[in-house]
Amino acid sequence: MGSVLSMPGVLSFAEALEIVAARAAQLAQNKPAIESVALRHAAGRVLATPLRADCDQPPFARSTRDGFACRAAEASKHHPLVVAGATRAGQPAAGPLPPGAAWEIMTGAPVPRGADAVLMIEHVATTGEPSAPWIRLVPPRTIEPGENIVARGAQARKGEVLLSAGTGIGSAQVALSASCGYAVLKVFAKPRVAILCTGDELVPIKSKPAAGQIRNSSSAMLATMVAAAGGIPWVLPVARDTAKSLDAALARAVMADLLLITGGVSAGKFDLVEPALARMGARFHFTGVRMQPGKPLVFGELPKRATRTVKRQNGAKYFFGLPGNPVSSAVTFALFAVPVLRALAGSNDRAPRFALARLAEDVKTKPGLTRFLPALCTFAGAIPEVVPVPWHGSGDLAAMAKANCFLVVPDDAEHIAAGAAVRLLLS
Ligand code: AMP
Ligand code: MG
């Protein structure tokens, strides 16, 4: 066991992130299988083929205001213009606009031929009979050609790629798809992610833990995180801290596209996960990261012979040995497993999400490790403000559940003063 544990190095946080990003980029070269999904079920999926405009967008020169279509040069002279007709949204384009005339128009309606601007109703004075009205742009206001009109094809030309393959689908992409006539989208198949928690102390959620036992909370947590990241969670029964139990469990888990194993990767006597992976022929890319929580994190890949039957995945079969404490599992998943999972999902958006916020109170730490402190970011003010949540180490689920992000403390920091701009890991 000693030889396995001492194999590859313990890396800095930045080095580990870079190694995983490079592996994920390589993995992203192999595209997943493609399936069709109804638009109403497409949110959270990844587009597998480019989305193209089926016609010019907008398909006609469109008014963005209620008002009067006109020739800008005529209207800017402030002469009265006779209202020659009206177009409502849904009606075809009228015209041509006679000289010296304006045309009443509603928002979203096609601009009549010959008009080059739309006067806002609020900017004109009306005279004449209601049956034969005249309008005049109220001085000193003038209008330029193109004002309050979106030209035909301004947003997109027919056939133009609006979204590339690999784009994540949310409400805006659903709306765009709908506007282009797509009721069904081609999306990438989701990767299946094995979740294998290990530990003799773990009991199921519905059990009352006996002395020394704890409930397995990480299976449910990771299943939630995998689903949110675009994977299909496959929760395996908990493996015991024996070589036999681990070998049997890993032999099943290897059928997945990505393996998440929790626990058993520290330096303890019953931390048997690395030796079990080594028996399967694993190559370890790193076996520790100078971060806290998450120091014992293991990343590697299994050889092809250990990975039968997964048709769609031509690339490497990666695994993560996540440290057993739930907060460590959550942090390392968000930082390292998400990029690999997103690559397997065919997504172009793979990097973990960091953001900046203003620190609300002083933070003191010891240098040497990059730290991720459960923290609460509030968005009520002009600038997001973050405060660490008091916690009792990486088993403190109650603290993590009060938090909505992790405050990133660089490895050389000892003291960060209130008011400083700090980095957050969004989870
Ligand atoms: P390990 O990395 O196996 O030494 O686990 C460290 C600690 O994390 C254990 O002592 C447990 O308290 C906790 N732990 C491990 N696995 C889980 C799990 N699946 N759910 C909740 N807590 C866990
Ligand atoms: Mg354990």
C-alpha cells in the first residue's frame, strides 16, 4: 500500500486544476451520442447540433414602438405629416408610404415600405379630424433614419448559426429555439456517473445509527450535484472497508462513464481505495492537493481493459477518489469532477464557476493551503457581499447547508481584511 500512496505527487491547487482542465479538454474531443428531446424537456441539456435561423430574424423590418412610421428627413423638419393609414402587429407590411405622410404603427408591426424611422407616440402632436389626422414631431426633437426600427435580418440571417453545439440549454435558448420553429432539439446523451461511497461506519438514511455509525449523506448529496451538472447519477451500495468489498464494487462502477468514489483515500489504516484502484490497473494523475478541505483528493484513469461496454466513450475512463468528509466531497466535486463531467456531457462550459465579492468581515487563516470556507453571499446590495459561515471542519453539514458558496482563501494569505475583493466558488 505504501508504494501506491507514495506514487504521484501532491500538487498545488492551481496545478491540480490545470491537470483536470487539460484532461477535460481532451475528453471533450470525443462527442457523446446524440438524442432528441422535446423543447419543454430541453432545459439543462447540451445542444448537440448547431441551431440555425430558419428565416431572417426579424423576418421583416419591425417597429419597436407604438407611434408613426415616417421618413426621418421629413419628420425632422417638423412639418405636419398626414396619417395615411395604420398597421397593427400581425398585419403584413403596408406601403409604399406616400411623400409627406406618416403611418400609424404598433410595436412589433412591420414598417411600411418607404419609411425609415418610427416616431414615438409620446413625441408627436396630433391635429386635424380624428378621421383625417395629421401629426408633427414636436420641436426641438429630431429623428435619425433607423430609429425605433429593427431591420430585417438584423439579429440573424436565414441559415446563420445562432447557437453552436455544446451550448447549455436554458430558458433563453428554449425561447430562441421556439422562435426558429424547433419543437424538438438534438442534445447530447447524459453521462452516467457512478457514486460509490465507502466506509464501515456508514448506514442508510432510514437507519438509526448505532454508536460510532453515521448516515451516508454523501450519496444523496453527490447524486444531486451530478444531476445538476448534467449527469445521470448511479448510486451504488456502500462498499465496506475491505479489499474484497471494494474490488467487487469497483468492478461494477467501472461500467459508468465517470467514477466518484468517496472515503478511504486518506492515510489511515483502512483507507484502501487507492490500492483497490491500483489492482484494476489505475494510473494516478495526482493523489493529493494542497487545499483544505479536500487534501486527500485522488484523480486518475482506468485502463481500457477495465472499461467494457460503454459504447459512446472513446476517451479515458476517469475516476475521482473524493475525501470522505461531506464538505470535502462537495468542494472537490465542484472544483474537479464538474469539468470532467461537463466534458463527458459535451458541454463547452466546463470550468468551475468563480466570482468576486466584497468580504464583509476579517478572515484569518494559516498559509500553506488554498482554503475553501463555506460562506454566504448576499446579492441585495450593489456589490455581492460575502461572509464565512462559522463551521466545525469538513464534516459540518449544517454549516454547509447555511452557505451558498465557498470563500476561496489563497495559499499565501494569513489575513484578509473586511472590504477586500475576494474570490468565491459558486456551487
Ligand atoms: P474517510 O475519508 O473515509 O477517512 O472519511 C472521513 C470521514 O468522513 C468519516 O469518518 C466519516 O465521518 C465521513 N464520511 C465518509 N463517508 C461519508 C458519507 N458517505 N456520508 C457522510 N459522511 C461520510
Ligand atoms: Mg473511510
